[in-house]
Amino acid sequence: MAISKKIEVNLANSSFIRKMFEEGEQLRKIYGPDKVYDFTLGNPVNEPPEIFKQELKKLAEHPIPGMHRYMSNAGYSETRQAIAEVLAEQSGLAFNEQHVVMTAGAGGALNVVLKTLLDPGEEVIILIPYFVEYKFYIDNFGGVVKEVATNKDFQLDIDAISEAINEKTKAIIINSPNNPTGVIYSAESLDKLEQVLKAKEKQFSREIYVISDEPYAKIVYEDNTVPSIFKHIQNSIVVTSHSKDLALPGERIGYAAASPRINNIDLLMDGLVFCNRILGFVNAPALMQRLVTHLQRESVNIAEYQEKRDLLYNHLTDLGFKMIKPQGAFYLFPKNPIEDDNKFLETAKKYNILIVPGGGFGCPGYFRLSYCIDKKIIVNSLPAFTDLAKELGMKTN
């Protein structure tokens, strides 16, 4: 069967995730699900908060006439207004429903935004390490990916970003809290980024947008907070979903929101609504829009994620694994204890530990662990990690 050559190449480049998933399925059949320690997917096992179930029951028992029909391509007015109220509180800006478009998850939102912004050949900066799909999303619309490294602590390298910007730069995608590192970009670094962008916009006589991918914005630990991008960057657009904060990944419900301070904001919003339609998303799911309207200040139990983070982080660091302690999200991104990433991957599989190599995030020499899995799996995995560390000659207590 003949398919697009481009898609054939893309399939090959993304095959490591599919391969790990398939191997996990095979191992579970052999050893049983409790003895396979699959840390590959960011697919939360947490159930949505109780208030979500109450809203669902209320809507089922008292349906709104016409609630399953088409609505405005931007989404329900009351849902967008509820989101705008929270954004206004967080940023101090005059948000209203006209600044919000409901989308089929954060992935849908990113594609809508990139479709709206990009002309073929324009560049989008992504920061290493990055979410795997960014490169494919940018390529969807003829954009050119420009990878830029972060600092050793995975915070923004402002000088590197500045050097990467040129007359073709249209946007930069940031992701905070970050997948895969759990790092939150500081307010100070965002202010410095804005200074660079303003200087470059003046130099090249064009606007440069910051697209902030924020599905983990409510999953933060200790006293950490996620700075509102709208406070710090004028030409800023947020894309997000309720996949993580309300544990609704299969419902594909999210939104894109653009700063009221953007020049020609009405034209941008018209473009987002239009692209939402022509990309085939048409509308975000009607039922989910109704349900999340009153849940904009709700989230899953963050303490459960922090408990899992600490359990895994403390054990691995005691074994000698080196990593930045996550401030948010639900991933660890340790350094590979040996030089050969593939060898480490295969050695880990000997102990039924499944991981994602850092090369998939543009950062070889590291590996990602997703701890949004069942706590029992994490507990069961700890002796396996100890045995792995022993085989690799690491210190063990």
C-alpha cells in the first residue's frame, strides 16, 4: 500500500513510542500487569474530581434542550466567559470571551494556532527538551523547526534564544511546567525573554509570538507557582487542555486564549475560529464544554502526584541517579548513568522497566519516567530499579 513518503518518514521518526507501547503489552501478557513497570505514557490513572461527576449527573438528569447541536465555532459563550474570568484574575488584563476559542485538547489548540500564524518557511523555535509532537505540528503547516537548548537546569537560555531569532522567526513554543523535566520557567526569565523579543521585533519589523503550552499548569508542588505568561509577554497565546488537571485526556477538551494586548487581536481571533473549523475540529465537544464551564478552579488531587514523585525521586536519587527535582507536571527526567542510551534502555527492560529515551525529546543522555501511573506499580518497581543500579555499578544503599 502506498502512503505519503513524508508520512512514511514521520512514522519511522516517531516509532520509538509505538515500539515501547507494544513491548509493554507483550511483557504484561508474559509476566502480568503488576510485574511490568511501564513509565512510558503520560496517561493519568487518576479519576476526575468528584465535582465533575456531580456536574455530569446533573446534566444527564436535567438535559438542556439542543445541548447536542452545533454551536459557534469558537465554543459556548458561557464556557469561554468562565475561562476568561480566571485568566483576567491571573493576569490583571481585560480578558473576555472573545479572547478564548474552545478546542479539541491542547494538541488541537496548537494546530489551530500554528495554522493561523504560519506562512510556509517561517520558523518556530522549540526548546530542548521538547514535547515529541511539536515538530510534526509545525511541519503540518509548512513551518521550519529551530531547536534551541536550555540551560543545565533546563531553565530558559535567553542568550541562545536571542541568537536563534532571525527575520523568519514567527513564534517560540514554551511548555511550563515542562514535559519531560517538570521545570517551571521563572517570572524573571519570562521578563528577560520579553526584552529580547521586543528588541528582535524592532530589528526585523515583525511580531514574534510566544505560544505557551500549559496542560500541567495546575499540577505544581510545594510553594511553586506558574507565572501567567500574559503578565510577562505581550504577544502571548496560551494553549491548554483539561487532560491533566481534571484527568480527562480521552475527552479532548481544551482551549486557546490570546492576550488582549496583541495588536490586531480581533483579526487573530477570527483566524483561530476559522482554522478551528477548516482543520476539521469544527467545535470542541459540546458535552465537555458544558461540564468544564464550572470547573475552571478545580483540579485532581495534586498531593497524590507529589507522593508518587517523592517516592520515585527519593529512591532513584538514593541509588545515584542524577536529575532536577520536578516543580510540576508528573515526569522525572534523570541522566542516563551510562553513555549508550540504547544499551541502558535494553538493560532496564531486563528488569521489566519501560522508559522513554531522552533522544525522543531532543535530549539524548537522559530518559523520561511518567509517574501518573498506579502507585502500586511504582512501589513494585523500586526493587527492580535497585537491581538495575547494581548491574550498572551504581552505588546502592
